[in-house]
Amino acid sequence: MTAPLSTIQTAPEAPVAGLLLAGGQGTRMGGLDKGLVDWRGRPMAGWVHDALASAVSPVLISANRSLEVYEGLAPGRVITDAPVHRGQGPLAGLLRGLEETERLGVAALLVCPCDTPEITPDTLRRLLAAWRSAPERPVVAESEGRQHPLHGVYPVSVREALATWLNSGERRVMRFAESVGAAVLDCPGASAAFRNRNRPEDLGPGKTGR
């Protein structure tokens, strides 16, 4: 069971990197690279990258295609899934991010998927502050009764548990978060920030994702 986090107490600073998850297959978007789909005049990944960069540095991008384009957004910070975990969903990107984070000597990853372009810097900073209050465990977002485990902070200490989880064939993100004792931060009134734009009809009237 995840434990609720009702208050935030900022602990001493610890280095945290960002991870923009853009490695999906875009099945519900007709196979398009969701991170590069236009949202209000720019790629969705650009909005998310800017929000993450306002809270932490560096920001890594997990991608498995369009690598040159993502390199333009985050030079030298693009990572790809390990071949053994390719096709295993966002947890594969998280694992590669944690491996890179450990190599960089960073304590944790502030994570956000590429298809939530309305995520706000304030929401990400609240997640970061919540994690600093109990840095031994992850913290994930919740809004209006729905949990969002791909919006959260994951410490490097869960890397081995995640590798074991993926090697067992498990892919469910919330189940993994629960298995490592993630805390839940309530973010009232922030449901729009977490809304996934993963289908053409989610982009607004007249939008097709192309």
C-alpha cells in the first residue's frame, strides 16, 4: 500500500535529475512519436522538458526513436532502453534513467511522461519537495482520486528492485511504486496537469496529431 503525504517539509538539498519519458510506441496516436506531436505550436516534449528544467538539472530524455530530434532538445542527455528491456513500457525507460543517474552521482529522478504538456513547474516542485521530506522512498502524484505514478520522484536506491521487477516480466507502474513503498502526494485541482494526450482526439478540435 502507498502511504499518503499530507504535508511537505523540505529536507536538506540533494542532487536530483529530470527524466522525460518519450520512449513509447505511440500505439493510440497511430504510431506517431507522441513527444514530437504538436501541442499549441510546439512538440509536447518541449513543454514537458521546460517544466522539468525549471525544477531540476540536468534533464534526461528516454527515447527509442527520433534520437537526433531529441538530442536537439537535450544535447548529450538522450538515453535508450537496454535491448533486454526494449518494448517493456515506461518502466524500462525509468530503469535506464536510474542507471544513468547513478553514474552521474545524482540521488533521484524527477519523472514526467512526454504526453502531459500541461504539467506545471509548480506541481513538479511540490513533488520534489515532498520527496525531500522522506528521501528513502519514491513519491508519486495523485489528483481527484487518481494516482499518477509516472509523475513522481524515484531515488536511485530502487534501481535494483526495478531491474528485478522487469526481469520477472512485470510492467505495471503503480504496482511497482507500491512494491517499493512509494508515498502519494495529493495535488488538488491539478487534474489538467496530469491529463495524457495520447490519442489524436485528445489534441483538440481539428487536430490529428500530424
